[in-house]
Amino acid sequence: MNLRALEEQDLKELKKWRNLDHIRKTVREFRLLNMVNQKNWFVSIHQTNPPQFIMFGIENKKGKLIGVGGLTYIDWKNRHSEISIFFSKKGWQKQQNAKNAINTIIKYGFGELNLHRLYVEIFEISEENIKLFKNLGFKKEGLLREKLWRNGKLFNKIINM
């Protein structure tokens, strides 16, 4: 597993992944994305200084892009950030690449960026993500009730640190 900079040529693949059901249920965005959305996102994450988003492409050992992850909503003054990650394959939360990528992002956030707190916001609809981060040592710190509308139902959001 390797982290690398995201490139514009990755956007078509990322758009395809973001529109997959197993990924859409875990993200805030409710719309199906098109290339305009994807390009606007890519431009926006590279325009702020200091950056509010630092995202990486995640490659397998053969150099194939298999996921995307990084730090989002970075608060430089208070030194905290959210971890964001997803992979193209269903069931990615059980793969060692996912754990390695998250641990690398954590080391980068604390070691390189000198952040104080890293957290993840997980919707209860995504039991796989809840289990993954619990297994990585994250603890439930808060709950936002009925925060996500999916499949005709409201779901809570869990804040884990």
C-alpha cells in the first residue's frame, strides 16, 4: 500500500467510486456526482492556503489506485481534523490496506502536521466503518441524532476519536 498525490486523471475513477451504493451510504453528499462536481471538488481542495483538505490516492503494491483518503476540515488553529477514507471494493473495511492507510494518515496528521486530535464521523448505517475504527482504537465521543436521511430513514452520526 502506498499513498500518493491525487491527480486530475484520477477524477473519472473517483466519480465512479463515489456513486457506488456501498460508498454513497457512508458520505455526506446525497446526489449522484458528475464530472463537474468532481472537478470542482478537486480544484477547491487545492485552492486554500493553508489547506483545509489533504487527500491522497491509495495504491496497492502494483501501483493501481484502489482508494482515496486523507484529512478533511483541518482546523490549524485548534489542531484537529477529520479522517476521510474509502476504497473501490465492497468490504474494504476488512482489508489490511485499509488499516495500513488509516494508520499512515494518522501518523502523518500527528507527526508531520502536528495535529492534536483526529476524529472520524460515521453514520450508523455504516456498521462496517464503525467496526473498523473501533478495531483501530477509536472511541465513541459523541452522537448526533438523526443526522442522515438514507433509504427512507434517519440515521445517527457517531463521532469517534
